[in-house]
Amino acid sequence: MPEPRDHIAKLADACVKCGLCLPYCPTYALDQIETESPRGRIALARHATDGSLAPTADLRAHLDHCLGCMACERVCPVPVQYGKLLTAYRAALPPAHPRPRLLLRLLTQPRLLRIGLGTARAAKASHWLPPLARLLPRHSALRAAAALLPALPPAVHSGNAHTSSPAKPRGKVALFGGCVQGALEREAQDATARLLAAAGFEVIRIDGLCCGAMAAHTGDASAAEAKARRLAQAFATSGADTLLTATPGCLGTLRDNLPGIQVHDAMAFLDQHGDTLRFRPLPRKVMLHLPCTQVNVARADGAVRRLLARIPELDVTTLPPRGMCCGAAGSHMLEFPERAASLRARVLDTMPQPAPDLLLTANIGCRLYLGAGLRERSDAVAVEHPLTLLARQLAT
């Protein structure tokens, strides 16, 4: 086991079984059974660790269903380190069902992913592959991946690795590009660098690396550790004071893997240090989706609201339920597409009609998954990163 059993038991024993987490757990709301709740999963982990329960595929399935949204950890009065327990136990048990390892590996290789996406765009795969993939079983990861193709953002040629900095910078920050977002959120990455430079910071881009979150969440501890080492070396080479990410889904893993380093959500950082930024008016209504990691891990939901409020005449409405996972959850939308679709429907069902023409969300997984769901409903709603909108409205 990557972590000792007594460590897993200690993490599990911290739970006082109060049940305060249950109303905040999206999988408990979906299934209404104890084993699909944080408290139930903690009990399963504890009993499997002490040998009173056999670590069967059914037991592991309940752990795999967890979205890792960390809503439970945010409201826990102890608090139980649920995320660490989940990662440790997933590393200790084999998955309940075979994982789409080749697909997951592709998603964490930015260069290969860009080549694959370029080929798909050139072949216009978004038009013919999703209907063809519907011939596959409903639980197929390839079918779920193909369904995302129509929601892919257009190709964007990224800026330079080193963004022009002011004559007297306030500091040097490193901007983490990441894997999926590094390939699909280039516009948001460039927008973040532009906003940081306008706020007076020298920006160093760290591209082509994965934070290791997907590997850790799927139980591949050795791959997660290798990615963490490469990232630590890249940050040390950058000479930056702080590491920033525009994707809240990477934040928790970056902080865990880089102890002693200042790691912040880019929107929270700009909210705190972007006091000199000014924005042009935009008389438009937009809907803001708050990814669960932005609410529960980055805890930057207030920051993004305040930043958007600085755009004059912009009318922002938040898509409820606040902080509820849309079902994307890293690889969850690929590994458990039917469960993920039920969670997404709960979110999209709350969208007012007529829907606004723009939906803002900070996680690339949420952007793709919600975008695909909106297309299936024939809702012509564009989806983009809040920082992309902010940079577009930046007064220069």
C-alpha cells in the first residue's frame, strides 16, 4: 500500500459520525443510501482497513463514485481529512471496474492531447463521431468522450511562455498551465497572464505538465508522485515567488504536492492584488457557475463574484445549486457517464428560461460537460472562463 493502514485508520477514526455532511453530498442526494455518503465511505474504509470487511469490488465502487467535491470537508466540524483518506484508500485497492487507462493517460499528456484535438478538428470529428459513438454501450468511456467533442472550444494560438512584464514588477509569479486545461483553455491561460501583467506582475508560464490530480484520484499513486516531482522542479527553475492556477480543480493537488510553496487560485490572487485593474462597461446578462472545487477547495467563489462586479453594467446571476458538482469531476464523467448525466441534469434544470447567452465557469471539465449538456438541450449558450471575459473587458 502507498500509505500505511494505520494512517488510513487514523484518518477514518477522526469522523464522529454526526452526519452534518450528508445534506451537502451530491452522491447521497442522488442515491439516498449511506454507502454513497461521506460518512458511509469513511466507515467502509475503516472496516476494510481493520479486516472486518472484505475489500470487494462492490465496496470499492462506492469509493469510486465519490466526486471528490470536498463539500463534506468544508462543513465538517472536526474537520475530517476526507480528501486524504479517499486518495489513500483508492491507492490501496484495485478499481471496481477496468479503467479507460489509455484515454486517461492521453488526457494528462498535453502535447499528445493537442495533437489528438488538432486531428479531430481537421477531420471534423465533432459532426460524425458522437452519432457513431452512440452505438457503444451507455456506460462506455469512449462514448462519453465523443459526446464532449461538439463542446470543444476553438483552437487558440497561445502567447509566449514569458509574458511581457512591467518595468518595475510587484513580484514574479508562475502560472500553471496543466494538462487538459493546458490544451483546451489556452485563451483563459493567456487572459490570466494578461491580467496579472496589467496588475504589475512578471508572469512565467509553466506549460506541458500535469499536476497529478487525475492519477491521485484514480489510485495511481506512483504516477501522481512522479508528476509532483517534475512540477516541483519546474517551479524551482522558474524563480517565481508564487504559483497560480486558473483552474480550481488543480489547486488542492498543487498545494498537497508543493508544501512550503505559496499556491493560490488566480482569481483569488487577482481579487487581492488587482486593485489597479479597470474594466470597460458591458451591458449584458451572464450566468455564473461555481465549480465545487472553487467553492470548497479554493474557496474563491467570493473572489470571482467581486472581480466580475467590477465590470460596469454587467448583470451576473449565479447558477444554483451553489457549489453542487455538475458531474464532470475529473474523470467521473468518463468513467460513470450515466451517474454524471444525472448530476448534470440537476444543475441544468435550475437554469432560468430564457437562458442567458453566456455561462461562465472556471473548470475546463465543467465547461466541456455543461456545454455538451446545453447542446443536447438545444440551448444556444456559450461557455467560457470568467478570466477570459475579464481580460476582454480590461481597460488599457
